[in-house]
Amino acid sequence: MLRSMYSAISGLKAHQVKLDVTGNNIANVNTVGFKSSQATFEDTLSQLMRNGSAPTDGTGGTNPAQVGLGVKVAGITTNFAQGTQQSTGRATDFMISGDGFFVTKFGNESLFTRAGSFDYDASGKIVTPDGAVLQGWMAEDGAVNTNGAVTDLTVPFGQVMDPTVTTKGSVVGNLTTSAVVASAGPPAVPATSLQTQITAYDSLGTAHQIALTFTKTAPNTWSVAASEGGTPIGTPQNLTFSPTTGKALTGMTFDVDVFTSAAATPNWPADISIDLSNMTEFGGKSSLAPMDVDGNAMGTLQSIALSGDGTIMGVYSNNLREPIGKLAMASFANPSGLAKSGNTSFRVGDNSGQPAIGEANAGGRGSLVAGALEMSNVDLAEEFTGLIVAQRGFQANSRVITSSDEVLQDLVNLKR
């Protein structure tokens, strides 16, 4: 009878732990990045009442008689299943789709979290709500070296992108075969001319609108000339096409020699190389479009955007984008071995293994989604069912203690 009481007491304690775990899960049903836990029970040692025996020639074998001595909590495991996605539209909200953790630093300690709700502090660092700094690699000259040590990720708002001078570009499209060649006889017929514009930049970032004019001068031959503000730039050249294939044959690169122009300034390069090799002369309509023109005006950093591999792209006022850093992610051989440190973060545990830090979408680490958060993976239906089971288990064990007490009372009353 005393064994039953002590076994029931162990059952009360075990089911109390299950209630605590279930209550914590329900409390965090709306916690970003929270991972639910589950209490697992196992029986304790059993008292041997009678040994078993092996069969003999004349008798059969017998099984041992054992009385269990209660239950204990074998462990509390964390469920790292993916939580649901909630779109927020915030540029600093990141969600991990798949395995892995964000790497943060709080003081001198490295922490790991699935909660991707970040913001900026006064110095431009990307931080968690409790002040831990997101870790990664900062870009140098627009390139990110992920082989180096991780550092604090900082968004340098107001950073200036230097202007770069235009040195090359291209024009694609079709010059129709039905275009007219100029005629001198009466009545004179003007030649067909088509024009497109490219925006070029000098070394100070000043924009210049350069017009490229294509004029039909002979069958399968066009003259290409450049001008700025009506002032000719450089020397016109001929562009000839194959009469059978319609592909460009000669004059496929047009060099705009800026210094030969009255509009030239000391900020310009010697020339701008315009690729015309993809021009055609087919029977369809004419169409011209500038492509791949390099150079840019000065720009200042306005905002950021995240790509799936963790690259943080800086969006500048000149409509250009340039990497300013990349998020670091960590994976573990045994995530369930991580120790919870509060604030929805984990620290390295004795049985978690060391973190494998690297890029997203590599080494078993998931991809990243910007403007979204991973919500708690708590299943309320499952938790309430577990709550009922834990409550009934607690009640049943309390009834065992009550019943054992009544039997002991009957035994005491035998001497009356």
C-alpha cells in the first residue's frame, strides 16, 4: 500500500510537469518563432517479488513477478517543425523556410533564434526586440566574403554611392527593309530616319541625353550618328546588313568620340562604345531600344531588400541596388540539445553540437523570406487534448492516494 502511495506521488509530479509544459505552450501560441515542447514519461525501477525460472525437462519456465515503483519524466523535447507564415510587409522581418537559426550576439554571447522580427537601433545595427545584434558578413566594394568571421550587420543609411562614368552600352531592335533611301531627283524624297536615346553619365554623375540617329543611305546600309542637344558628337559611321539573313555585317560597334564634340566636357571619357551587333534588318516594323548602358549618377542609400540567400541589397536613390551585407545562419547536428535562454533564443548545449555557420540555402540551412514572420508552431487542438489527458492523469493519481489512505485506515481500525 505504501508503494502505491509513493507511485501515485510520482505520477502527480510527472503530470504536474506535463501540465506546466502544456501551459507554457498555450501561453506562447502567438509568440513569433516559438517552438512547442512535449513531456515524455518513463517508468522507474521495479521491485522484484519473485525471480523467473528457465524451463526444465519436467517443468515449464516461470516469469518474474515485478511491482513498478512509479513514473518519472524521461525528457522534455522541443518540436522544431515549421511554423506558419505570416506576411507583415516590413523590410526587417525575416522568416526561415526550412532548417537553421539566425545568429545573434548579446554582449559577448552568441545566441540563436528562429524569431525574425528585427529592427534598427540608433547606430543602424539590425537588432532583436531585446537588443541582440543580428550577425552576418558586411560587403566591401559591393562584394560579400562569406569565408570571413561574422560581424554585426549594420545598414549605413545615408551612405553615398559614387558616380561612375558611362563607357559602353548597346542598342537592340530592327530597322525595317521597307525604309526609304533619300533621292535627289524631283520630287526629292527624304531618307527614312529613326532615333533612340541613351542616358550617359560623366565622371561627376551628370546625366547627358545622347541621341542615336539611324538613317537609310543605301540598300542594306544605314548611317549611325550621335548628338547631344542637337550638337553632333563624334563621326557618323555606316552599319550594313546581310541581304539574305538581315544580320549586321559591318559597323557593329559605334564609338561615340565625345571629345570631338563642341558639347564635350573634361568629365567625359575618350569615347562610349555602343554595341550594335544585335541589330537586324527584317521586313517587320522598326523598333529601337537602348540596353546595358553602364554608368550611374550619385546615389544615397534609401532602404534595404532581402533575397532568398540572405543577401541584404541596398536600394539607392539612383534606382540602383548593391549588396551591403549577408545574413549568417547556423545549423546544428541536434537542435533538440540546444538550451533555451529566454527571449525565444537558444544557446549551445552540451548535446547540441557546435554551430555550423554559413549561408542560407546551403549546408542544410533553409531559405529566407523577407516581409514575413514564422509564427508559433503550437497546435491548440493538440495542446488542449494534452491538457485534458494531464488533468485526468493527475486526478487518477490523486485517487490512488485517497484509496491507499482508506485501506490503511481500515487496517488501523482492525484492532478496535
